[in-house]
Amino acid sequence: MKRLFYLAIGAVVGVAAVRKVTRAASKLTPSGLAGGAISGLGGSIRGFIDDVRLGMAEREIELTDALSAEPPAPYSSPAGSGTPTARRNGRSAP
């Protein structure tokens, strides 16, 4: 009876091992690679391109808003401060 039990266990383990090896071998064939790994890589690249396009569109909107806004008022120096060159040299403006 023990021998029959161990024979059944060996057969089950053998079948499981053969099925696992067959699956691994089919994944390494050209059609298996094209079906799994390549399509996964293509999906990743497609997702990256979509993210880049979304970022470009957001940045374009930001730049358009910044360029279409009112320009800032021109800088005017405080009265009596002289020219920047005169202040740097320690002399007063003429």
C-alpha cells in the first residue's frame, strides 16, 4: 500500500513539474515573448508618452497664461537717489 501511495505522489509531482517546465518554455519562444513581455513594454511606453503629452499641455497652458497677463509696471527709482553708477562710486549724481 505504501508503494502505491508513493507512486501516486511521484506521478502528481512529475505532472506538475512537466506542466511548469512547458509553461516556462512556451514563454521563451518568439510567439510567447511577443505576447507577454513585448506587449507589456509597449503599454509602458504608451503610458509614458501619454504622461509626457499631459505635462506638455499643462506647461503650455501655464506659459500662455503668463504671457497673456498684464505686464508689470516699469521700475522707477526713488526720487533723489541718483544713478546706480553714481551710488556705486560713492559720488552724487550731477
